[in-house]
Amino acid sequence: MNEPICPWMQYPRGNFPLCEEAVCEWIRQPANTFSNVGFFILGAFLIYLYSVKRSSHGLGFGICTILIGTASFIAHATGAKLFSFIDFAAIFSAFSLYAAKNMIYTNTVKIKNVLAVVALFFIPAVLLLFYIPALREIIFATFVIGLLVWESKILKAQSKPFLIRSNQKALGVFLFGAICLALDSSRLVCDPHNHFFQLHAVWHLSCALSIFFLARHLDQHRP
């Protein structure tokens, strides 16, 4: 008897070392796919805050948040290698925007050049990701560590502590999500047949919240 032909299987498989078992449906990982709704909600809210002039950083981070949610949704729905690449590229867009805003704040570049500066960080990261996919976690970690060090220097120049209240929210939620991600990918806490809740889904929600809190942190301390 022939094996069933599952949707998306004609495309090269991505590297998804996650707990949730892929099912033979159009949505391959339901829990990890639908948990991306948080990105859409918070991204849209950031754009709304920008539109009513309550967030000077909401537009850029709102767009990046929606891009991440869209890419991650498709990546987990299909399990395809191409969309796994786009998923990480979308994440790098948010990191690149943050780095560009830091350069603008420190008067390294002018605000009119923001897109060029975003590209300066984004393009090399994406090229590395494309040609050496095994480096994706290293690129991710380099962005995170570099941006944290940069943030601490900027806050120090403002005579403010690194763990200022607005920063605590973004970092705390991100750290919690990272722990959930590690527990899921290592399968230390894992029920592969649970398609309603996975710790990787918590990681998605934590990431969306951390970007939201980051934008609000910048609104408060870099208006």
C-alpha cells in the first residue's frame, strides 16, 4: 500500500529540532503555527500606537513584528527549508532595526539614512544565514549579546542602570521564552503529540511581547 503524500513534502525540509510532531496536514505543526497570532496582535497594536502619536518607535517594530509572525507561521505550517530561512531573516530584520536606531540615537548616522543602516546589518547577516545555515544560532546570539552591550552603554551614558524598569520587562520576557525554547528543542519537557500547547509556542508569545516592551522602552528613554 502506498504511503500518503503529505502537503508540502515536495519542498526540501527545514531544520526544525522541536518537540511538536509534524502531522500530515496543511498545517504541519498546529501549536507552533497558531501561536504566532501574538506577533500579529502586538505588531498591529504598535502600529496603532504610532498612528495616534503615542509611540515614535511603533511603526518600524510593528512592521518587523508582523513580518516575524508571518514568516514563522508559514515556516511551522509547511516545515519547508525556504520558509525556515525566511523566518530567521525576519527576526534579523528586527535586530537590524534596533541596531540602526542605536546608531541614529548616538548621532553616528542621520535618521534619513535609517533604511540604509538597517540594510548594513541585515544583508550580511542574511547572506551568512543563506550560505552557512549552521551559523543561524551563532548569528542570533551575536545580535542579542551585541545589542545588550550596546544598550548598557547607552543607558550608562544617560546615567541610568541597565536593568531599568522598562528594560526589565523586555529582558525578563525574552529570558523566560529562551528557557522555554531550550526545554522544547532539547525535549527535556516534551509531549510531541500535543498540538494545542508547546513550549516553543510560549517562545513565540514571549518574543512578540519582548519586541513590544522593547519598543515601549525606546519610546520612554529615546523619544
